[in-house]
Amino acid sequence: MRLYIGLVHYPVYNKNREKIASAITNFDLHDLSRLARTYGARRLFIITPLKNQHMLAERISAHWTNGYGAGYNVHRKEALETIDVIASIDDAVGAITEAEGERPLIITTDASRQPERGINYSKLREQLGTERTVLLIFGTAWGLHEDILNMSDFILDPIEGNTDYNHLSVRTAAGIILDRLAGRYE
């Protein structure tokens, strides 16, 4: 399976549907890198053009991969080593293309159903089984900006519970999605 994950901090929406850059959180770095490592993703790209956010993410990662934390928690070190902090999705696509010798299939996530370019979990799981390189992109704040959705090859069907409430954290949504796509089942 050639799966890569991207966590986009720009461009995303705020609650007023304005285009913004969201802040990187310590929780996202720790939890998503652990998900990436558990489900076999080759890299976790933290995507933001903001230099101060790059410095923050790199400082947190360095503590757990090279600093005191590396010896304190070897499992955390192994997970955080999957992180690359980069400026844009184009940079992620370029890095993946160079590593894999092919452009990845770009799959974005969204909380609403997108029938014209939607893909369900079964079809995407099949793609992952064919060794097709996939970049699975998650958004922060109030979701990925339409510019990102428009550049994707497919938009993954949303997670739907048994109520109309649909405001999962990115960490929770990523966990559910990665288990559906890359989890082992008897």
C-alpha cells in the first residue's frame, strides 16, 4: 500500500466560510502521526505556508525524534518520524511523485457528500490494494477550501453517524477513515 496523508492548514475555512490558515496543534501532530504509523502510511505531510507554524511543528517533532522525548518514548519517536512539514499540497505531490515515480491519486475528505466526484470506501480500498499511490488529504478548522476540493481526483464520502450532527474532530475522522481504508479485517 502506497498511502500518504496530508493535513492541510491552508487554505481552509473558518466558521464564517472565510479562507484562512489554521494553527498547528500538538494533538494533531501526535495523534495523526500515530495513525499514520499504525496504518502504514509512508509520510504524514503537515501543510502550511506559515513559517512560524513550520517552526512550531518542527520544534515539537524534534523534541520527540532527537531530543529528550526520543529516549523517553521510542514509540512516539517512531510515529513522529513520519512527519514532513511543507508549504503546499503541490510540494507534497512533488515529493510523492519523486519517491514513487508516479503522481499520486489525490483524495480529499469533506463532511458533505459530493456526488459528482465522490468515491466510497470500498472503491478507495480497492485502489489502495492495487498499489496505486494515494495522497489522502484532511482539512483543519471548518474544512478544506473549495480550491483544494477542486484539485482532487476524488472526494471521499463523508462519515455519517446515526444523527444529523456532523462535526467530528480531524483526529477522530482520520481514525475512522484510516481504519475503513487500511484496517485489517477477518
